[in-house]
Amino acid sequence: MHLKPLCASLILAVPALASADPQTWNFTYAGFHRVETDSFIPEFELLGNFTGEDLNGNQVIELPELSSFVLVGWDHLACPPASGPDHTRCSLSAFSYSEAGGLDFSSQLEFEHEASANYVYYKASTGQSYTYIDAFPRGGYVYTDEYRWTPQTSFRIQSAVPEPGQAALMAAGLLGLAGAARKRALSPRASWR
């Protein structure tokens, strides 16, 4: 086996692998001020994920570079078309993510069921508020929850899988260690007897 050509090929392939595929990130915001009770709720979380690729190389994932954005269980970029008595509308009007600038988005999701006159609405804008409304106007029922970002609101984000470049570098490192171990095993050793 020719170890040097294999290592050289792997090292040359690392830059190509570093931007090979779109990447998925999972995010969590935790701790919001609930408007209805005028209290801080540390355990309230807003969870989501997005998939994108920095196509223009500016170190920022922007709205046109996204292939998926999921919040409250719905992909806001792949909203189902309205059909029959049920209507679903969703939108993502703003989005950007970078390690330096963090995550910024503005999204909206609406469900409407004509037969029961039920209407459900979600709206989220980072740094501002997350609003949920569930209404049955015919029965006079409206439930509203509004949560606002505060200085205590925490943010966590992580890549769902290692970046391809990281995996390639790890493979190159392991290959180098294996080569060093093999070379050491084949070299003559001094005897202490």
C-alpha cells in the first residue's frame, strides 16, 4: 500500500469537501417574558432547524440559500397548498445566520378551517416576540399567548452533523496516526537485554 500518495490525495480533497453539501442546524431559544401573565418563563422554548448552504461564500446563510426552515413543526419554505375547506399559509420573510451575527428570522404560519371557523396563527420575529393565537370566532373563543425576547433569553445552535471538511480532516489525522504506528511497528527496536 502506498501511504504517501493516499495521504496527499486526502489532503487535496479536504477543501473540496468543506463546501460539498447543504448543512442542517438545530436551534433553541429559551426563557421568554409571557405578556399575558407579565412574568418571565425560563422553561419556555422555541425550537427549530434549518438547512442551507453558503452559496456566495460570504460566511452568511441568507434566505435564498435556504432549502428548509422548520418552526413549530412546519417547514415554512414547503408549505402545503390550500386545498378544500382547510387553508394553510406560511412564510419566511427574513432570514440570516452566521457564526458572528447569530440567527435572525421573521416567520408566520396560519391554519384556517372554514367548516368549524377555527383559525390558528403563529408569528415569530427574533429579538422581538413569538405570538400564538387560537380562535373560534363563532363561539366567541380566542386564546392568545405572546412571548417576548428578553436579555435573559438564551440561544443555542448546533450543526446536526459534522461538516464534511471536519470529517475529512479527522480521517486524514487518523490515517496519519495509523501510518505512524505502522512505521514504528516495522522499524527495528533496540534491545535492553
